[in-house]
Amino acid sequence: MSLSNSENQLEPPFPFAEKEYEDRIQRFKADMQRRELDVMLLFANHSFFYLYGYDMAAGAAISYQTIIAPLDGGPVAFVRNTMAEWVSHSPFLNDIRTYDTPFNDDNAKMTVEILADLNLLSGKRIGIEKRSLTLNAYDYDLVREQVERGGGQLVDASDLVMELRIHKSPAEVAYMRQAGHLYDVVMEATFAAMKPGIRECDVNAEALHALYSAGGEDVAQPLMIIPAVMSRTNMLPPTRRMLMAGEPMFIEAGACFNRYHAVGGTTVACGAEPGKEMLEAFARARDAIDVTRSLIKPGVSTADVIKAVIDVRDIKDHEAFHAGYGIGIGYRYLWHEDLIIRVGDEHVLEENMTLSLFGFATIGEYFFIVSDPVVITTNGFDDLSTLPRDELRVVGA
């Protein structure tokens, strides 16, 4: 079966060759074996897509679904009956079992019944994606109770597929570069739309139009247009609030191509030339990110990077205590990976890893953030964005 993507086909678009999925499944099972897991209960949309090419809009209509992946044998998809036909298009999901009533206790219980039917319950170590956004605490408790009652051992393996996803293939990197191009499209459209008196929601409309017109897809998180002034900062999606002249704004955007997200951002001055404190805040934020940029290459540990950044940063209580994170597959509302450049992280950078790097600075009331999406190469890294970085941009003047 051909898994190539086509804009005109009615089949679900598989972005990768079959061999790519087979390699991922092989690495997945090898890690299961290393962890002595007999079976894995997958709940994250990211995992479904990464391992089996099963894609869907993340939403409340699908209240419960899991893929039961044994160490030996093929996976079993347990989904709502309305999804069975769609799931069946994946050549890797041939055993599909369904329920017909959402928000029902029986669905979690039926999951464990399937484990018993497969002889994967009593005396078995059962991994589960406990941290998945699509496994709620109520259903987890039901699964845990039923597994324990059946003599199984439930093991948190939330990081198993997450760790596999950090290590990108050349094909994945190609999609990340495409996402980087779309990121530039979104940011340029955002800058062009920003003017004093214009609503944030109108800016967002222009950015979304540009993204989709350029061939982009659903982004895991909304465009952020946030006042870079401590007394007015927020964490809201674009609202009907009007932009003000002379106000610095932090813009964070993601752009998506085949579910792969390039994520970055910068702080801009809206409608007026920046003053001395704004310029200083931007310069310090760039200085902070440039420390990180100077260290990014294969073989460097995230621990060494964050130590170097902390040594030169005067970190304020309101600033993030990290210098970047892994990016790749994104579903609402999660576009980052488990690699985070912060104290306690133990990853070592490798070629083809993709990251969003961050720099922060606070001068008086001004809190400035900059962020660069990059891909690690043989000797260093490439920027996924071609936008100018080093000077504070003035928009809408």
C-alpha cells in the first residue's frame, strides 16, 4: 500500500513512507522490551500519529480512545464506533474494536477486558501514557482499578513515545523546514496587520488567512499577542482589545505542516519608535538567547547549556527558568517535547533535533521575550526562520 501524501486523494494523507513507520514501531518495541513492558496503552494523539499515521482533529467529540500495543503481536485500536472506518485506513491498525456510548464508565473497563482477552492482564507489566492530555484522571482511575483487580501491574510510561519523537528522521526535518517557512509567513502577516487601534482578533485573522493560504494546517496553540509590560501582561489568546501606540508586544506563533510545528516569537514595538529601556530590554533578551545559540551543537548536554545561561542571566521570579524546548508534532494544546533546556534535564543534543530557543529580559516594567526555531546539524544548527533577529522591529508606525 502506498502511503504517499496527495492533495487530491480521499484516503487519509500519510506523510511518510511505510518504512518510516516500521522503523518507528521497531524502536518503540525495543524500548518496551528494555523497560520490561508486556503491553502499552497509548492515549496521546501525538503517539497515534507518530507510530501508526492515525490523525484526527483533537476535540471533545472523541471522549475516549486508546491503542493497545503489545510487545509481541499487532496493535488493537479501541475507539468510538464513529471513528472505526477512518482508523481502518491505517495499514498498521487491523484489529479495531469499538464502543458506541461516549462518556461511559464501561469504555475504560472494556479496555481492560480487551487486555484480558489478549492474555495481557494477569501478571503483566502494562505501560500507560499517564501524562497524556487525552486521558483524564477519571478514566485513568477506572483503568488502574480494573488492571489491579485483574492482577496486572500498571506502569507510567508517559515518556516512552515522547523520547522517540525527540530524535527526528531526515524526512521529519524536511517537514520542520517547511513549517519554518510557514512560520515566517505567519509572523510577517502578523507584523503587517499590527497598527494602533487594530484589534488583536483582527491581527489573528490576517495571520490565520496567511497560514492557510500558504498551505499550513491546524496549529496546536493560538497566536499570542501579549503586552510586554508587566502591569498589562496576560496569557490570553487574541481578544477584541485594541493595540496601543508605543506599546511593546510579545508575539509567539506556531506554524504547522503535516502536524510538525515550528515555534518561535519576538517582541516588537507597535506604532512608535522604541525608547531606551525598550531597546535595552530587547538587547538583553537577544544576549541571553545568543548564549544558548553559541552552545547548540551535537554532543552538548542540556545541563551544560542551562548552566551557561544561568551564569549570565539575572533571572527574575516571573521569567521562565528554561532556555528552550524540543518541538515537532503538535496537537491541541501541546506542541513541545520532553527535551527542555532547564536544570534537571539530562538530554544530550543530537543532529536532527529541533528546538525553540528562548531569551528573556526585564528592564523596569518591560518584560521582553525572543524565541528562535532551529534544527541541529552535523556541526551546529540551522535557523528554521529567515526573519531578521537582532534589532527591535517597529510595526504599524
